[in-house]
Amino acid sequence: MGNISSLIGNNQQYIHPSSVGYNAATNRNLLPAGWMDGYIESAEIRDTKSGTGQYIYVVWRTLDGQHLVYDRINIKNANPVAVDIGLRTLGAIARALGMESIDDTEQLNGREIAARLAIEEAGEWPARNVIKAYAKTSTTRPKRAGDLDKIRHQIRGNEGRNRQANFRQNDIPADQIPF
């Protein structure tokens, strides 16, 4: 449990939740880039290595339970841009979960949420999945960016056919309509 509002708004005390262990065996296989449904297995507030800031450490798991992806959401940092990005991410999570606000990390644990995954190359480290965005879970959401382009193309094609059908109907004189 972590009281987020105290870190953002005022200087009240907060709770440090227990740490979550890392299981390298479950993170070896990369997931494809794109939207995937899953849930937040755990979320907790952690201090930065420098000790000058704090972030929410999110463990996101796929619905099949076989893959974990880790995310860090800055909520207190010397860099105001990092905090702004973190707060916008937290806002996106709140909207996806249908919440007005998030006051405690405990509110996130166990909640289903979709994540837009990307693959990040990290030089000497092996490639890993990273979360780029959060949204509501949905079976109708395109799973990859290419699918979205196909859907847009289909919509544009249907609009053109509808326009042609309307044009043809308007070209027929009223006395030739067979009814």
C-alpha cells in the first residue's frame, strides 16, 4: 500500500510496501509490440537510487499469467518533465480503470488493464518489453498498429461505397423507382 496523494499534494507520511521479487525465468520471452490485455499484479512506491525522488513500481502480468512487464512511474523527481509524464500516465491508468483518482497504490493491485507494449534494446543488456501506454481492456481493440491501419482502410473504403450508393440513388428520377 502506498499513499500517492501525500507525495503529490502535501507532505504527509506514506507507507513503504514490501518489495516484489524478480523472476528472470518468466521474463525471458519477449511479447510482440502492441496492445495486450493483462492486470496489475502489484504496485508499490519505491525510492530512486539517488534517494531524491520516488516512483511507483508496477508489475503488470499478461492474462495467461506467463509474462511479466515492469514499469516505473515517476511521481516525485527533480526533473519536472519526468513528474509530468508520470502524472499523465497515472491519469491514463485511472481513466482506464474508471476511477476519479488514485490515492493509494493498493487501489491498482489485481485490476485488469491493457498495456501497449514495445520492445526496448538496451545495449549490453538483453532486449526487454516496456509499457508505453495504458487503456481499458477490450476484445475489439486492435492488437497491433498494423491492424489499426487495416481497420482505418476498411472504414474509408466503406465510406466511399456509401457515398457511391447515395449518389446512384439520387440520380434515379422519382418516377422510375419501382415501388
